[in-house]
Amino acid sequence: MFLFASLAICVLSINAQTRTTDYKESSARNLEPLHSVMIAPLIADLSVIGDRIVYTEKESFAAYTVTPDVVKFVENFKKVALSRAARAHGADAIIGATVDVITNSEGRLEITISGYPAKYTNFRNATAEDITLVQQGLNVMSRNNTDILTTPTSQTRMDVVLSK
């Protein structure tokens, strides 16, 4: 009798522990330096490694019917799709990425990423000229979108590396 009761409790506890929720997450650029560490600036080129790609992610969202509660997570779902597109094409980043989100005929999300796969290359320590360029870029990003970039002077360095 005791053996039967122990077996029944075991079976019930195993059934109670079945998984009811799936969780997936992708991250990029998630390195946070400690306050006690000095990090020397590092510069790299971003080189295009292929033609324009179009990648549609369905599998990650197949379990979710589109509802107002699911729509709240679309920004996170876009990051998942972007990460999977880069991984599928052996890239570190997708340059000029366009993200399209739709609800398919089954009521599930489909997120399509299009852009140019790229890899970081030519890692090197930043020079004073590099730091000036980074500061100029940060200044442009902190302005509103109606600002127009000025014409570069002979002292301004404007590098764009797009190579195959």
C-alpha cells in the first residue's frame, strides 16, 4: 500500500512539473563594462559580405496568435528576426535593414528582414582622428531629423567602407 501511494505521489509530481511556457531570447551588443575598468576605444570596419537578402522569420512566432497582448512584444520579436537573419547569412549585422511585420492567414506573425549582410573586419585601436569622427557622428544623431549635414571640409574625415 505504501509503495502504491509513493508511486502515485511521484506520478502526480511529474505531471505537475510539465512545461507550460516556452521562452526564447536573442541579444546583440550586450557588453557592459564594469565601472572599475578602463576600456580603450576599438574601431572596426563593417564590410558587406553578400548581395541584398530577404529573410522571413515565422518559426519563432508560430506559437503566438496575434492579439493586442502579443502586439506589445513586436519590438522584441523584430530583434529576434534580425538576429536570425544575420545568423542565417553568417553576418554580424544587416546594413540598411528594412523590417516588415505582417499577420499571416493563420493569424500568426511573420517578420521579414531585408538588407545587406555585413561582418566587422579590420579591428584596431582608435586614433585621435577616429575619436573626432565618432564624436561628429554622435552629434549628428543627437540632433533632430530635420538637420542637414554640412559639406565636409578638408579636415573632416568621412569614411564609408562597403566592400565585398
